[in-house]
Amino acid sequence: MKRHVFSTAAFSGAFIAAATFASPAVAQERYITIGTGGQTGVYYVVGQSVCRMVNRGSDEHNIRCNAPSTGGSVANVNGMKSGELDMGVVQSDVQYRAYHGESNFEEGAWEDMRAVFTMHGEPLTVVARADSGIEDISDFPGKRVNIGNPGSGQRNTMDVVMDAFGWDEDTFALASQLDAAEQAAALSDNNIDAMVYVVGHPNGSIQEATTTIDARLVSVTGEEIDGLIEEYPYYTRSVIPGGLYRGNDEDVETFGVAATFVSSTAVDEDIVYETVKAVFENFDRFKRLHPAFENLNEEDMISDGLTAPLHDGAARYYRERGWIE
Ligand code: GLU
């Protein structure tokens, strides 16, 4: 009996020793969260794709990545600032404003923001119901327009556009603030006349809008827009090619920004290093994950649209590859 008790104790002692021995490995497992956007946009696919590449190598680096849907660029900046997110996808204009503390980041410049790489182009995309009478953004006054949820990048850009035209929310019959993923249904249900989305193409949201009803991508032009392109370094002229969506065979002129991938000084150099390494070491595979990634190339991705300094972990990898000094 005594012997039995003793051996049980020895057994549980061994078990505890094994558990203790195993715990350093468990503790080394690191989790990263990437902020994206609505599920029918492209940011969601960016986050999912980066995580897919990172998680392929989890056995080696012990990093596990997840990329939930969020309110968009501004929500991602705020999530990184509070430490809830480690990395995020952010419009290049939002990156600039957050880093410099402009627009709705007036509470202060976020100098700890770090650039990682740039992704696809994002034209400001206006989709209007064919029966709305909207042929250009200048037809917005008096219409029902979804100006976007406050955490989104399109809302941030729309605020600047509205300022340029001298509009405010009272200019419209309705200025709704629906999330990106809710816009297409609101357009088809005739609850709004137009939706605004700063987004890569093609994407699920605009596919949804143009297949369920007759809806048109309309141009975003005029001297107000010319003024914005002249004034701000991060705005460029942009064309959405015809033929991507049902009933929209013509090219549409607008202006746009770039989607950028950012992090913060609070995130370990090693984590960002492994993340960029996972993307660039599997780059062909990565580019096949969404048609908006097709034309990405390494050179532009590490130079265009980046306002914040490169994250040390990203710089280390780019230096190793000989892409930067
Ligand atoms: N540009 C949008 C934003 O910053 C998101 C676009 C997307 O999800 O692809 O909120």
C-alpha cells in the first residue's frame, strides 16, 4: 500500500516535471493579429493571405497569425495604437495622416507607426443605382449616400472630398454610415442611391452590387478633385478598367490611394521579420490568392506609398535580400 502511494506520487511528480519541461515551448508560441476590413473587401483577403503564408512556417518560428474582419483603416490604426492589433492594412492617405497627426488623428501624431510594405492600388469607387440619376460624384447633393462607418478608410477620404466640394451631411437627403460589407445590400434594397468604397478591384462587394441590380460605377472628377490631387502627395489619378463588373464595360476615371501594410515599434523585430519573409519567400503563391495582387512587385512594394519609417524587422529582411542599403 505504502509502495503504491509512493509510486503514485512519483508518477505525478514525473508528470509535473514533464509539464514544466513542456511549458517553455508553449510560452514561446506567439500570436499575431492583423487588422483588415469588411469581409467582402480586399483587406480581408490581404490579412488572410499573409496569415496563410506565416502559418505555413509555424513549426519553425512558432508564430500563429489570425486576421479578423474590422471596421477598416482607421479602426486598424486605433487597434494598433492600443496594442489590440499587431499589424494592419491601412490606406496610404490614412497612414500619412495618422503618422503626422492630421485630419481625425488630431489628438496627436502616432510616431510609433512603422511601414512594412505597400499592396494594391485603391481607387475611390462610387457605385450608383442606374435609376438614381447620379452620373458623377458632383450629382451627390440631394441624394441618399453611404458615406461610410467612421472606422473606415473611405469615410476618412470622403470627409476630405466633402470638404473640397463644400458639402456636409445636410447636403444629402441621407448620409448613412453603414459598414463596407453592408453597402451592397443597402444599394440593392433601394435604401441608398450610392455607395462609396476605397478598394482594390475586382472585389466581392461591388460584384454583389452590380449583379443583384443595375448599378454603375461613376466617375469622380472635377476641379475639386484636381485640387486634391495637386495638394496631397498621396492622391493620384486612377482609372477603374471596364469589363470587371456586369453592366460596366467602360473605364471609369477617379482618384486613389494605395493599400499599405503597417505595424508599430511595439511589435518585435523578429515577428515582423518572419512575417515579411513568409510573404516574400512565397511570393508567387501569395500573388495568386487575389486578382488585385496580380501586378504586385517587390520593388514598388517597399517604396511606394510609405510615409512612416520601415519597421526594423522589415528593413532587416529587405537588407538581407539586397533590396535596400
Ligand atoms: N480601404 C478600405 C478601408 O480602409 C478597406 C478596403 C478593403 O477592405 O479592401 O477601410
